[in-house]
Amino acid sequence: MSGAQPEELITIDEFSTVKMKIGRVISAESIPGMSKVFKARVDLGGEERELAVGGAAFYRPEEFVGRLVVVCTNLQPRKLGSVVSSGMLLAADGPDGKPIFLTPSEEVSAGSPVH
């Protein structure tokens, strides 16, 4: 760990303000004019949201349909191209910048809270 910067610590109360749920991708498609982002419609258990997904350089949108994902649901909406993204899929940094999207290891219902 030599040379590593210490991480800024937050309290459990601060962490509890981040809301995450399991979502199931019900559709996904390319966004005209956008090469790094595609859009996905995600079922969050009785609520559907449109999200911009950074990963188009590594994944085809149709690979995501049916997939369970972890979604941060209380981010302020952000416009990316023609899409207003109402949440964020969580991902780890993989090799060569490839996002490795977080998914549950077992079947779980869309809308299930993540703690």
C-alpha cells in the first residue's frame, strides 16, 4: 500500500442515503450518435426507468436484456445525448476500462433493496 492515498471515510448514516435496488433489464438499444453509451429500460419492481449505460464499446445492448443488475436509484437524473438517465448501473473497473456490471449471484426479485 505504499504511495496509496487514504480513502475518505463516511459514516453509516451517510452511506444509508445511497439507495440501491436490483433491477431487471427489459429492453436495451443503441443511442444514435453515441458510441460509448446505450440506453436500457429497467424494471425495479413495479417501476420502470430508462438509464444510460456506459459500456457500448464493450457490450451489445441486446446482451443486457433479461439481466439482473444493481442500480443506484436516487441519483439526480442526467441527460446524456437524447436520454435522461434516472439512475446508474453499478460496475467494477475491468481490464482495459471494460465495466464489469454487478449482478446478484442468485435469483432475486426486481425491486429488492441492496444494503
